[in-house]
Amino acid sequence: MTKEEIMKELRAYEDRRNEFYRFLDEHIPQEASTGLYDFRNEVKLDAQKVYELFHKLDYQARKVRGIVINEIIEKMQD
């Protein structure tokens, strides 16, 4: 796999991660002093949307992991 192909997959991972956090930022208030999510008011989230975003993030993470493992194995075989 070329460096450009790997970088493309890493950027896709970062895009999925940003999309997931954007959703959380839009629906969960943050504590002003720490920036951490504030769950004290029992925030309700659309479970289907959370799953959809997490699934896309997880899929891309597993894809990148596979690329990294394959690259390591190829280097070890040289």
C-alpha cells in the first residue's frame, strides 16, 4: 500500500472521529471549567444515531489497524 493510500485512510478515520465528537458536542453540554461532557442532567441521545456514528468510526479504525498490521508483517518478511 502506498503512503498516499495509507494517509487517505488515516484522514478518513479522523473525519469519522470528528463527526462522532461533533454529534456529542451538539447534544451534550460541557462543563465550562473543564470542557468535559456534563451528564448530570441525564442527557438523552438518539441511540440509532450514536450507533451509526460509532459503527462508522469503529469500521474505519479496524480498517486502519489492518493496514498497520499488514505493513508491519511485510516489513518483518523483508
